[in-house]
Amino acid sequence: MAKIVFTRPKSMKDVVTHYCPGCHHGIIHRLVGEALDELELAPKTIGVAPVGCSVFIYDYIDTDFIQASHGRAPAVATGVKRALPDKFVFTYQGDGDLAAIGTAEIIHAAARGENITVIFVNNAIYGMTGGQSAPTTLVGQSSTTTPKGRTSQNDGFPIQVCEMLNTLQGPSMISRVAVHTPAQVIRAKKAIRRAFQCQVEGRGFSFVEVLSACPTNWGMTPLDAGKWLENEMIPYYPVKDFRIPEGVQ
Amino acid sequence: MARAIFQEDRCKGCGLCTAACPTGIVVLDASRLNSKGFQPAIVTDKEKCNGCALCARMCPDLVIQVER
Ligand SMILES: Cc1ncc(C[n+]2csc(CCOP(=O)(O)OP(=O)(O)O)c2C)c(N)n1
Ligand code: SF4
Ligand SMILES: [Mg+2]
């Protein structure tokens, strides 16, 4: 009898997502679902959804959820985790959400070493609102608000969130991963699982940045978007483990 | 025998699976549209599927189940 070697994670609902064709949010959701399944966390999970394309994550992952105001997910997660320390609490946030309007919340949650996990989806753009430039938009990258390309003179420099958080003592784990090739997907899965494990073991704030394609607002086919991510994003946002606690699985 | 089963009506035709398949047997079917209006991904030569599930790992829409 044939054995099923790959299928939908149990913690994900059997529904169609609203995401555009080739959007990496769908892959990242699945990795979250797989990690929740493997660590048997779903029944005690409270997710915190952002504002952005992934706001509807609560319709796709079958756990409890709260939807936070724009950028405030780490503050909401802090309150939930402190009130209910036995729950597993994660946020899922875009780069507009986390690195623009939510800059204060993420930095201070990290500095406090809150025992929460943050999945940070960096697609270098405001996806949901139609492709405006984000703090993570690359120099030279065009967007609706930088139609001739971002310039450092006019728009400043893109923020490297992992590098910035890595100056703080609070975080237990900081990694940046990508999901544009199968090998990167497998690596990203390990990082997300490890970040969840950090929280389970009470090690404090764990953070995974996932470089993610937004083919629609980048104006590319999904396959070209993967190449752009590889050639343009990764040189500025290197995929690596910045901090891993000793002994974590 | 390994097989990748595509839930075709869920496919958005993004093509990420086509680049992931090491044996090159996953393609978008340019001859028709699925119920969502996309050219769906299909397996051309089912005999050659080795069940590696790399196509499924790249699919953002959980279209693919793999059996081995
Ligand atoms: C207080 C507030 N300000 C602005 C907005 C408009 N807004 C909605 S989503 C968004 C940015 C989303 O970008 P990102 O977080 O990168 O998520 P993506 O859609 O790219 O995944 C903005 C500015 C809002 N909803 N609420
Ligand atoms: S706009 Fe971009 S981030 Fe939003 S669903 Fe479409 S591809 Fe994904
Ligand atoms: Mg974004």
C-alpha cells in the first residue's frame, strides 16, 4: 500500500487562500503548520495576526488567533503570553507591519526577551496596499512610491532587521531564511521549528525572518521573482543564523 | 510506485512546482484552464515520478499530495 509522504499539515484548514499565484506567504504558512504539527503545539497555540496580506492567516491555520492593530502584534503577544504562560504564542508579520509602523513594538519585545516567537515575512514591499515602498525596499527597487527606484538620498537605507535585533541581549534565537528553492524551504522549516522549540523550552524571544516573493507588486512572474530574490535580496539580506542557543534541537 | 496527486481545481498556475521537479515531468498545461481560470500544473510522465515531493514543498497552495 502506498504511504502518504507529503500532504496538508493537520493544523491547516482545507481551504483555498486568497494569496496571489506564486506568493510565498502560502509556503511560509505551511511551514508554520508543519512545525505546529511536529511539536504538537496546535491545541495550545494562540497566534497573533498582523495587518497586511497575511491578516487572514487566522482563516488558514486552525488554532486560536487574535488580530492585532498594525505593527502591534509583539505587544499583544507579550500580554497573551504573560497572562497565559502555558500557551504557545507566535506572531506572523510583514515588513511594513513589523519594520515600519511596528518598529517600537518589535525592538522592545526583543529587548525584553519576551518568551514569544516572531515569524517576520520580508517581501521588501507593502503588498496588501498595492506595492508602496517599505523600510526594507532595496536601493534601486521600484515601487509605487519610488517609481524611479529607491534612492538613499531621498528615501534612506533599507533596514536589516535581523542585524539590528542582533545588537540586543534579549533574543534567544535570530535567523534569516528564504523559501524560493526546495533546499531553502527545508532550511526555513528547520529554523521555524527551532524557534518554536526555543519558546517551548522557555528560552525567550525567538525570531525568524523569511525572505518572501511578492510577484504581483514586484511586477514579475513567480519564477522570475524567485530569481530576483536570489540575485537582489539575498546579497543585502544574507540568509544565515545570527544566534542559536546552545543545545536547542 | 510513487505518485504526485494534484488537486487541480486548487492550482493557481504559478509554476513554482515546475522548476522544483528534478526529473522535469511537472509542467503547466497550456491546452486548458482549470475552474479557477489558470493553466493547471500536471505530471507528464507519471512513470518517472520518484516521490521526492519537492514539487509539493514549493507549492504555496497545498495542491499536491505525494505517495510512495
Ligand atoms: C494604522 C494603519 N495604518 C496603515 C494601514 C494600511 N496598511 C494596510 S496593510 C499595510 C502594509 C502591509 O505591508 P506588509 O506588512 O509588508 O505586509 P504584506 O502585505 O507585504 O505581506 C498598510 C500600510 C492600516 N491598515 N492601518
Ligand atoms: S500582493 Fe504580494 S504579498 Fe500580497 S498576496 Fe499578492 S503576492 Fe502575496
Ligand atoms: Mg511586505
